[in-house]
Amino acid sequence: MLKMFTLTDKLLFISALLSLVYSEVLFFNNQILQAIFIGIWVPSILGFGIYLKLLGKKNNE
């Protein structure tokens, strides 16, 4: 299952996951604004990963 993901895919997913966890840690430490700021990174990181995947497919055609 994991063989279908490239190293870049795995690194982007791990960075998004770490961003989410860090955001939750900040939230529960009562640093709400910082938690929201870090939490907004998650969809941006995943969107960047999708963009890179689409560029790779376009170059392979």
C-alpha cells in the first residue's frame, strides 16, 4: 500500500499531520490564535502536494 506513495508524498503528509498535532497542542495550551494560524497550514500543505502531483502527471504525458 505504501509503495504507491513517493517520498515527496510521504513528507508532505507527515508535515501536514505534524502541523495538525502541533495546532491541537497549542489549542489545548490556551494559545487559540496561534493554534488557528498553524491549523490553517494543513489544507495549504495538502493542496501544495496535490499541485505537485498534477505537475508530475502533466510532465509524464
